[in-house]
Amino acid sequence: MGVPAGPRIENPQTEFTAARNHWHPSRWAHFAWGLCSNLNTQIQILHTFSKPPFPGLLRNDPALPFRFLNRNYLARHLTVAQRAHALLHHYKRIHASLPSQTLRQILAHGLTVYESRRDASIFRVTLGLSGIIYWEGELSLHLEVNGVEVCILSFSIVPASVAGDLANEVLLVARLQSAKGCESQIRLATKSMLEVAPPALLVAALQGVAAALGIHAMAGTCATIQSSYLLEHSSVFQEAYDDFFVTLGATRNSAGFFCSPLPLEEKPLLLIARGHKIRVRKKREFKRQVADSVAQSLLKIG
């Protein structure tokens, strides 16, 4: 499942940086309006980033508190106010909920939250910052096979209102992408992980994040509002996002997000065809083990 990579804005950093470096009246008007109309939220964002360990992030990316001014931040159709509240909520939440040392490791170099050695291969899931492609989610779960990254799931913790959901907050999945040229590693991972494909494995890991943080809902962007959506690749995006979220049992809402409670609801075993129940049980137990490993890694102190 390969989705064309890369942002659809001019600069690989931020629109804020692009506008700063390439002055244009309309751009400055957009940024000025965004700041002025969300001044109170901006003040709260700056206050949040003044708390350790966030100042270290600002030294590397001074524009971080203004990311919400990127029109493509998290999804194409969000208002400036929604994007600002999403950025604020995410960083306030991880600061309040994660042990200090765990948070520092995630922000600095990434944290290994699951590792398995099978058939002389090492499979590892890490959680870390999304880096320059921040607009598709502030944090990313990476699946590595023998040190090679083969799949990524990026998300942010946002108020449910941003995704049109009724829960208090949701894990908003804005990127789900397999690496090009890694077909052999993807096949190896799927075979070794009881036929659980990499995207499904990372969703299991995401449920571990949700368990650790006490979050009970997920929302995924539909293809057409995904930040990097291209019409010429519409079928690829449709398969990677819409079709995949449907297989998870998620339902698309009027805001264009596929929403589902967490943990994901499972089909009753009574409805599973005879001859498949043992395999289904094993796959479900494996996913629970992954989720448990992630949750324990995030809550571990010291």
C-alpha cells in the first residue's frame, strides 16, 4: 500500500517559513489574520512551549508554535481556529500525561515501544516526532524490519470537535504510508507477524498509545482531505485511507473523518467462518500483545 510521499506546499519546512523567506502580501495577510483571530490560543501555545522539555524543540524549529497557520495542517478543510486548538491540545496533553523521561526520549530520538525477533529478523515499532512532515500528525509510529523503515502512521491528539466526533478527544490519524521499494520487507513482516499487515500492526500500536493516555476514540482522514492528496493518484489514496479505515469498522462522518471507538470493535467469533477461528484468535491476541507493549513502554517511569 504505497501512498505518494511528500507535502503539497512550496517549502519542506512550513508555510510560515516560506512566507517569511518569500514575502508576498496575500501570504502575510493570511498569517496576520490567523494570528490576530486566534490570539488567545496563540498565547496559550507559547506558554505551553515554555515548559520543559519543549524549549529544546523551539531551538531547532522556532516556527513550531505557528504550525497551525499551514493550511494543510492535519487535514485540508480545517479552520485556522481548529488547527490552533489541535496544536495546543496535542502538546498540552503529552506534557501532562507522559512521564518526563519518556516524553524527552520520544521528542529527542524516538522510543522503541515494541520489538520482536522472529526467524533471524528484528521487527521494531518506534514512536517519535514526525519531523519535517509534521502537518500529517505531530507524532509517528514507525515499523522497522531489520533496521529498514517500511511503514509509518502519523497522528495528533486533538479535541473531538476538530474531527466532528462526539468523544472528548481523539487520536487523529492523518498519515498512513508504506515505504516504496520495501515490498520484500513488507512481505516478510506480514508473514512473520501472523499475517498481520504493517498498517494493521501500527493501528494495534496506536491502540496501545490510546490505552496509555486514556483516549477512547480514533478518527482518520478520508482520502480527499488528506494533506498530500493528489487527484491523479486518487485510487491509491482511496485504498490507503478510506478502504483501510472501513476494514477497521470505522464510519465516515459528515466532516470527512472515519471515526471509531477504541479499542476497535471486533467481529464476534460466532460470525467467523469455521476453519478460520483459530487463526483469527491468534491474530487478535498478537495485536493485543503489541498494544500492551506500547502502553507499558509509554507509562514506564525511569
